[in-house]
Amino acid sequence: MGRMRTTTTAVALVVRRIVREVVADQVREGRLHTRSLPRGVRVMSRLGMALFWLVAFLALASSLLGLRHDKELASGLVDLLLSVCLGLLNVCAQSMARGWRIAGLLLSATSMIPQMILLAIMVGTGGLTIISLLGWIGIAALGGSLAVLTVFIVMRPGLQPWRLWLAGAVGGLGHLTAMVIAWGFPFARSVNELSMMITDVALLFVAVPLAAASGISFAQVATDTATWTVLSVRELLSPAAWVVVTALSCLGALTVAVLLGPGRWAVVATLAHTLASVGLCALGLRLVGRPVDLPRPTALTADLSARGMAFGALMCSWLLVLPLTVIPGAPLAHMPMGIIGTLVTAVALSVMWLRAIRRRRAVMVVLAPPIFCACIYSAAQQLLRYLGVGTLPGLRGSLTGAVLVVLALCQAAIWARAGQFSPDRDRGRWAIVTMVAVEALIFPQRESVAQPLEAIAQGSAVAVLLAGLVWRVLTEAEYTHRDSPRFPAPARALFFVSQALLAAVFVLQSVVLPDAMAGVLDLNMWASVVDSVVGQGVQIGVAMGLLALGRWRVDPMDPADAVEEASIAAMRRQRRRRLSRPASPAGP
């Protein structure tokens, strides 16, 4: 009984530690903090986040609530939410440089000025009627909104509550007025649709980086789970147990790759991609020599989360040339836009890799090459499909993991031959090989965490996108904790809330109005593309970083994490000692 109780306690501690490191600490350090913000900004931020959670729930439960069937209600709701987002963006710009306020004015003007022109034409030809009177009221409302935003451009940056609420009101209500006018004039439908589409595409530039980067969340969670699963049991296993655990993990990863049985060409493509990525990583590490940082898994996931929105923006950079696709006869009219995004990302990654080599940054040296190779392969897939030449098979994550396990076992054989792979003295190296194997098992199943949400959404793919988006919102607000003269903390918080709300609104639009942006953007598809391209690379980068740590005899656990774990263990022992201390005898 005592042994069973000890085992149960150890398992409970391991599970608690994994949950704390993978989920609790990430949320605590990365969530949005509003307590230190000015009162007006704090209220707006909290209202915006409450609205984000409401919109996310509506997107998830839209089929249960019947929003997919009532198109008029869904369209009105989406337009109202877009007006709120536009108002928040204008509020965000009030404490920033003048150029950002000009950008907010131009964003609002794209929807307001065309409607003002239509109203002016109607008033000039309509005589003195009720319709003309309403037209004058509309012109006054739209012109007044633009005038107030213009006055704010002339003024110095400020966070006065009256200014923030007024900027949000005129920005949001002006856009809402423009949409009401667009609904009321069916004879100018083409002009109205064009002006609203321009505004929607402009708002997409703000929302897409966060929405597309939500696909990276699963790679981050999978890496952290594999890492802390092994690190949590490292001190609990005996040398014999280490041999068994490592052997079972490696055997499991290899067995899964064999059982899934990918086709011959998929095997060839995955092997070529994996070996090319490994070769570039090895070359980069050789050129770096002694790095200034260490490619620990936690360091790679931290760097990945910091660059997540940059990767999302690069992958969707084709939105910049989207207007050229509507020109008749344009060379980009029928070209798949994804090629542009993947090639731009590949070029940016090659620059990052060369800079990392020069600066001896091992984290980016092992992270950039696999993602670069995945971008090139994805671009080749799309180009061949566009030319009608043929198709390239998809890369298989399970097979990639099996190749990495084989490489780790080869490295372990080299260490064992040199007498440097004892399960007693070289426990860190055994942990590294086990991490590579556990990562190979977990990584291909990284999107399975969204299965409960898929059940609520009745099998909709939006559940995966929402799960990643919610994780980014909960854990990636760290940049709002900093401050700078050009981008102060209140503006950072408001921009984060605006971006999160915009992404949620476009997700809701893709669910309840799937035809509205059918020719422009499929957020579900692009989040999946970012996950497949970046996630495939992260799996290889983490494994190469771990093997480099093993060669350098460096502990895969960050010293800061080790200190934190030691302090938590000391507090737990002190609490246990205090609880087990006998109570003092009662007085007479």
C-alpha cells in the first residue's frame, strides 16, 4: 500500500508539473494585464476582451444557435462588430505618432467617402424631400466623423478619457452609418460593395497575422508537452527504468511511422525534406562554433511565439497584391497567391539564418532551415498544381519523427562507443534521446487538442482555428507589458484587443457567411498552412537543438526553470513539514 501511495503521489506531481509548465505558467506570464493601465483604457480593454470571448463562443456554437441559417442577422452582427473594431483601432492610435492617426483616418475614409459622394448626388437631384433631408443628415454624420478624426490628427497624442471615447464613437458610428447607407441604396450596389470590400481587406491586414499565427500554437504546445513530460520524470527514474522508457519511446515512434504506411513518393519527399533540413542545421551549427545562446526546446518555443505573428504576416503577405488580381488580364489574376507568401517567408528566413550565423545565435540557426525547406516545398506543390504538371505528396510528420529518432539513436551509438552514454552518469543524454522520441510521437497529433471543440462545432474545421487563436490570446500578450515612446503600453493593450477581436470577427464571418470572403481569404486554410509549414520545421529544429545540447553536454532544462522547480519543491517540503508538526498542547 505504501509503495502504491508513493507511486500515485509521484504521478500526481509529474502531471501537476506538466500542467503548470505547459499551461499555467504560459498563461500567467503571457496574458493581458490591465490593472496598471489608465482607467479609460482599462475599461475599453476589458470590454473588448469580453466581446472577444462572446464572438469566439458565437463562432463555435453558430450551428447550435442557428446563425448559419439567418443570413441577415449574421450579416448585421458581423458589420456591427467590424464597426466596434474600427472604433477600437482609432482609439489605439490616439496615444501614438501622428502617422498612425492618419492611417486610422484613411481606414475610416475608405467606407465613408464613397457613401458621402452617393448622398451628395442624391441630395443634388432629389429636391426638398424627406429622402433629401435624410441625405443631408447622413452627410453631416459622416463628415462630422471624419472632421473629428482630422482634428485629433492635429492635436498632440493623448489619453484623455473624453478623447478616447469620442474617437471610438466617431470611428465606429461613422463606419456603421456608412454601412446603413450602403444597405439602403441598391442602385449603387457595385460602388457600395467595392468600398466595403476595401475596408474589409484593410482590416484583414490587422487581423490575419494573429489568425494565421494561431496555427503555430499547436507546435508550441506539442514541444512544451514533450519537453516537460521527460524533464518531469528525469529525477524519478532509475538507470534501468531509463533504458526501458527510452527504448519504448523510440520503438513507439518507429512503429507509428511504419503502421501509418505513407506512399512511396511521400516517403521520398519527407526523407529529402528532413535530410536537407538536418544538413543545413548541421552546417549552421558548425559555422557558429560557440554560440551566445543555447537551443533548448523552451528557448525555441519562446522564439517561435515571439515571431509567430511575423510568420503569419509573411505567409499572408500576398494580401498586399490582392487588388491586382481583380484587374482583367493581369498576370496575377489566376495565380495561386500562396506561392507569394511562402516565397517571401523563405527569403526572410534565409536572411534570418545568415544573420544568426554571423551573430552566433544557435536558436535561429536550427529553427530557420527546416521552415525554409518546408516553404520551398509548399511553393513547389502549389506551382505544379497551378501549371497542371502534377502534384507533390504532402510531408508526413510521423515519418519525419522516425527519421529524427534514427538520427538520435545513431548519435547515441557514437556516445556509447566513446563510453559517454551511461544511464546513470549521462542521464541528460538519455533524456535528450527520449525527448526526440516523445516529440516524434506527440507532434503528428498536435491538433487533437481541438477535438472537444470540434464536437461542439459539429465537426467544423473552425474549432482548430479557434483553439489556436484562444491560446495565442491567452499567452502572447507579453509585448503589451512593455512600454516605449513610439508604442506606449496603453496603445499596445488596445491594439492587442483590437487585433484579437478582429480575428475572432473574421472567424465568425467565415462560419456564418462563408461566401462573403470566399474569393479573398480562407482563415481556416491559412492557419492550417502556417501550422503545416512552420510546425513541420519546428519538429526538426527542436530535435537538432537537443542533439547539439547532447554533444555539448548541456542540460536541456533552463537554469531559471531549475531554480523555480527547486524553490517550489522547497515550499512543498516546508508546507508538508508544517502540516505534519504535532499541535501544541492546550493550556490549562
